[in-house]
Amino acid sequence: MKTPKPMSLTLRVLARLLSYPDAELRAHLDELRQALRQEAALTAARAAEIDALIEAIAAQSDIDAEADYVQLFDSGRRTSLHLFEHVHGDSRDRGPAMIDLAQTFEKAGLYLAEGEMPDHLPVVLEYASTQPPGEARAFLAEMAHILNVIFSALQQRGSRYASALGALIELAGEKAAAVTLPDEEALDDSWAEPAAFDGCSTAGQARPGQPQPIQIQRKPHGNAAGARP
């Protein structure tokens, strides 16, 4: 059996690039680029796209980089980096799922900083980076359908950030392929008949009885609990 390639550094770099581009992040962009090159977990084409993303962030002023990030990731559900937003929406299932995921992180020795949400993709990637390569890849594969929704939405907006989601999908052993998404409804309409993607609600609350693929389950084997986003 082929041994999975190390990806922990790459996951941490992608987690940082998908985080708010504050002054601290922007001061370490060159180091993030070097870490990607050092581990070489991405294909040459995808690595070049990530390099272009880093250059684009570096070329912006602090204010523009931060404003663009907020406009992109906080203005709609399709591009939300909060994974449970794509399945549970505002339903009451989201709270218990958050608690369970936070407990999964704690069993692996990771604790959330004040204000951090456990389903935020950069946080999830930090957890994945602590797992052995095979487990990290399987972990990413379980959320690949949600990553592809975000990837597709970012591509529709012409955002370079799509390359980071594409890289994650490929690290999961899947193919990043943009799909046509329905027009995103206003947030106030999100409780009405949500669109579904691969059995996963990608906006608002799932219909009663609809499958919920993001479930947090503790696996009986190994020392660290597994998460099934």
C-alpha cells in the first residue's frame, strides 16, 4: 500500500491563508510560501495557484485585503467557511454539533481560543494537521462535498481563494470540479426549501428527515477521536 505523503505543513499554511488577513498573517506570507515548497504536497499547478493567491494578498493594502476577505466570506452562505452553516444553517442541530466537534478537538489536545468557532474551516484544518497523513486525508474526504460547494461559489465570484479550496479537495484524494449552484437566496428566505448538494443542504435548514452528512462521531480505534464533518 502506498504511504500517504505528509501534508501537515500544507494544511497549516492553507489554514492561515483562509484566515482573516491581518497584519500578522501578511508579515509571514513569504514563510508560508516556503513551507509549501518545503513539503511539496501539492501538484505544481495547484502550488502555482496558491503562490498567486499569496502574491495577490501581499499586493493589497491592509485595509483592502481585510475588506475583500469580509465581503467574500461573510456576505453569504455559499462562501461561508463555517462548515455547519452549509448543513445545519440556523437550526438547533448546530449547537450540539459544535459542542461535539469542540470536544473532539480537546481529546486531541487542542483548545479553542476565545471567540473561535469549532466548525470554522481554518480551525478544522489545524486539527487535521495534527493527524497522521492517512487519517488527515480521510478526514478531508468526508467533507469534500462541502469543500466543493465553497470552491464552486468562489470560482463563480472569480476569487483566487478558490485555489485554496481546490488544494484541500485534491489533498483529500478527490477532484476539484466546479458545479453550477442555484442562485443564493436572501438570508431571510433560508428556512424555505433549501437547495441540496449530494444529499447535503448547502443553505439554510435541512428538511425534516433529510440526511445530515456532517455528524461528529468518536471512532473507537486509536487515541484521538475522529470527527466526521
